[in-house]
Amino acid sequence: MDMTFTAPTPPTRAHLPRPPMPTRIRSQPESFLVLRRNPLELWGDPAYRHLVLPGTFLGRKQLLLNDPAAIKHVLLTRHENYVRGAPTRRVLQPVLGEGLFLAEGEAWRHQRRVISPALAPRVLPILTRHIVAVSARVEDEIAARGRTSMELMPVLQRLTLDVAGQSMFSLEMGAFGADLRGLLVRYARDFAKVGLFDMLLPEGWTTPADRGRAAFRTDWLALMDRIIATRTALSATADDAAPRDLFDLLRQARDPETGQGFSHALLRDEVSTLILAGHETTAVSLFWACYAAARLPEYQEAIAAEAASVDLSPDAAAAAIPKLKLTRAFLDETLRLYPPAYLIVRQAVEADVVGGENVEPGTVVTVSPWILHRHHAHWEDPDRFDPARFLPGAPVPDRMVYIPFGAGPRICVGAQFALAEGTLVLARLLKRFRLSFAGSPAVAPRGLVTTQPDRPVRFRLTER
């Protein structure tokens, strides 16, 4: 049965939490300390009203772009002139290596050609079965706990990690999950923040933090090799040669232009990229969606009713996604206000002109989905949570104004998988449970590697 639901009228309280904005211009040392504490607190009101905002930081020219034409120029038209700078590479290379996210030039083009078919829409039915199977198991575990309260963020992180493990390797992540989460916690605590030397020293110079990052990478690669070895042994005993997961698809994939596949080292980096991006970003998106649902019970009930009208079993999940219109709109609005990747930073290679500003080589050009999605020039009442913006029939935002997965050739290759996972898990959770807060809902978003809650929030999940 297919039913159509109209989104409730958003109440006036539908302004969800955000960090405070500065009321004065900060000094450079103050800005650096804020960058270390919470980058989402860096920008004042002008950032949310100007289309191009020039500035300087540590003696280097900066441009913050909110103009769609300028963003298109940097992320699409001349994307090869704008590369990831040394600070970004230093922070992310210990986990992602030379995988697709950090690759540049021909190395990036080769990896994109190989990996894209493995995440094409035709593969979605394989992946959605994994999503629903894992979600059902976690739902049963929650139900078995009864009406006790819980911190939902760790539950969602484990759920999305298990989805990543099943989708990537057809493996239960129980044997590896604790080690993997432990390494990611260590990384976020010790190495994910950009330090002063990370910004001042050119790439190739070793900073104090780089030594720790190198030791972390050794441990990370050892764990990835253990997981891959376990999955490879599983393949050796399988009778069916048909691909069962992303690992099979990536291992068999070949560049259509050169015929080359991935080396072991590169396959390992691609696996790392997909696991990290595929579980952490989806977990934080689901956390903010659940937080919004608990704050806005009228939406929660409408999503539960919509979910009850469709078949969300493993075999039917892929076909159910287009029917979950309100659920998807609710998730889209969550991604607007709480984009997991809150900052896109590029550095100019050659001189250029962007948004009427001269760009010299080395200029740092920033596009912040956090700011762009709340910008007064692009959104009516931008801080208001209103899923109707994304329901069928609503005006479609400019493709350079709504960019939760980036834009241009480097848009996240797993965007459709992430949207499918977020939609299905949210629908199933709200279909089975009513969410409320167990204690204070006070929380603020904090920019770490992703847009995290700044403190634990306890929820009560009551079976319907």
C-alpha cells in the first residue's frame, strides 16, 4: 500500500541548536583557539549574508564562498586548480592513505573510474538487504532492553559500522568492531585537529603530530590487513562466484580505459575510505535526525505512519525507498542544517579570479556546507527546521547551494548509498519506537572530523 503524507506545519520552536556566533572580530590567536575548540564557532553574521568574504589567516589570503557561480567555478569548472592543502592531507592521510578522497590528478581519475561502477544504482538492492538486516538486529537489541534510557550515538555508530562491514565484506564486525572504534576514537582525540605547525609548515616537513600519526597509521593498516585477510579466506571457501558485497566488486573492478585494477595497498586505502566515510558520516546524520524527531514529535508520528505503510523487509527495501518521501525530506533537511562534512577547503595552484576576487597561488578557498545551508541569500528563515523544503513539488535548491556530499567531479561517490541507509534506518526506527529525551536535550554541534554533538544525549526508545 502506498500512502502520501503531508508534512506537518513546522512549529515556531523548530529552531534546533547551533553554536553561538561571535559578536566581534577576533584576533588571529583567538581564531586559532576557536578553530581548535569548535570550527563551527568561527564565523560571525557576515559569513551568513555575504556571497564572497575575503580575509587573511596566518598571513595567507582566504576566500569564503557562498556564491553558487563561484562555488561551481572552484568545485566543477576549474576543480583541478583547487587541491587539498597540506593541513587536510596531514590530518586525513593516516586513515585514508592515498585513496579516492585524497588522490589528485590522474591518480584520482583512475580511482574514480574503477570505483564508480561498484557504487552504481544497480548495486543498491544488494546493499539495502545488508542495511535492513543489520537495522533489524539492532532494533531487536534495543527492544530487549525495554524502557531503559540510552545514549543513542554509540548505538548508531555500531549500527552503521555493522552496515559498513556487511556491505563491504559480508562480515559481522563483532570481531573487529571494538578495535576499529578504539582506533577511530584515538584518531579523533589525538590527531584529527589541525595544529599550528600543520598550517605553517609545507607538505613534506614533519610536524610533531606527524610522528604520532605515522604510528597510528601502522596500527590502522595492520587492522585493515586483518579484516581483508579474513574476507579473502571467506572467498576461498565460497562456491558462488557472483559478487556478494563491495569488496568483491572493488576487487574485480577494472579501469575501463587502462584495464588496471587496484593494487593491494590501494584497495586497502579505498576500503578504509568507504568504511570511515560510510559509517561515521551516516551515524552523525542519523543522530541529528533522531534528535530532531524527538524535539518535533508531530514529524516523528508522520514518519512512523509513512513507514508503516510500506514493506521495509530486506527483499523489498530498495523498492520502498522512493515511497518514503517524508522520511527522505526529513533526512534531507537534517543534512541541510547538520551536514556531516561541514567544511571543504581547497588551495589554489595557479592564479585565477573567483567571485570578482583575484586568487593568487596558495590562496585558501573555503566552501562551508554549514554556512551555505544556513545562508540568508539562499534559504527563507534558514535556521528553521522545515522538511517541506524537500518534499515533492517544493522548489529544488541550486545544486551549488545544497551540497551535503560536496559537488562537482569530487562529489561523494557513496552519496546514494548513504541516503538509502539513512532513509531506511530512520524509517524503521521510528516505525518501531517512539523517541523522547531521558533528561536534558541540551546539546550543540561541534566540528571535529564530522559535525558531532558536543555532549552525550540520552534517549528513551519506547516500542509502539
